[in-house]
Amino acid sequence: VQLVESGGGSVQSGGSLRLSCAASGYPDSRYCMGWFRQAPGKEREGVATIHSDGSTSYADSVKGRFTISQDNAKTTQYLQMNSVKAEDTAMYYCAAVYPAHIKWTRAYYDENYCTLFRLGTTDFGYWGQGTQVTVSS
């Protein structure tokens, strides 16, 4: 499975940006996917998650401003970023775990398990290369 992010770039504070994550390589229709970000000198942090059944979760810092979604084919996930702030500047990564991966457990079939409250970077087996988002004030 390969994950490829796109849509990053430079945007002014208060503006919007939409990131995409395209999965290829016969991904399963069942998954738990997340968006993470890492700013220079900081640890990678979770931004949002989405389960293939539709349940989502968000970090408090982006709640109400960012929206994670997926297309009907469930091969592309999106992160709509509105009202961006300078502190949103970071490299953004999408990550996923599918049933075929060793990290997948029966718990992942429960959409309520696929949340930032339960999962961190080590719980996802596939990662994209990242896309840079820079917010200028």
C-alpha cells in the first residue's frame, strides 16, 4: 500500500487549504486513517482520524477549523483546513492501518477505536511522504 499526499503549499493566515491522501496498491475497504503533522523542532502530533465507517476525531487545536473526509470509493481521504493559523505550519502526513497489516487488531473494526484519544504514531503501519503547509501572517 502506498499513500501519497498532495495539496500543500503556502497560504495566508485565515485562508484555506485542502490536503489529499491517495491510497494505492490494493488497499482494503476497511481502514483507520489519520493526518499527522510535524513542525520543525517538535514531535509529530495527531491532527485528525477517520475510520472507513465514517467516524472522525480531531485534535483540540484544529477542532472546528479542520474537516477530515473520504471519497465514496474510500481510496482518497481529505483534510480541509479553514481559518488556518501560523501555528498550523508543519509537514503534514497521512497514515493508515489496514487489516492486512500486522498492527491491525480486531479493535480497529470498531470505528470508535480509531480516534486520536486511543491511537498515536506507532499505531499506523503505512505513511505518506508528507506535504508542506506554510501559513504566513
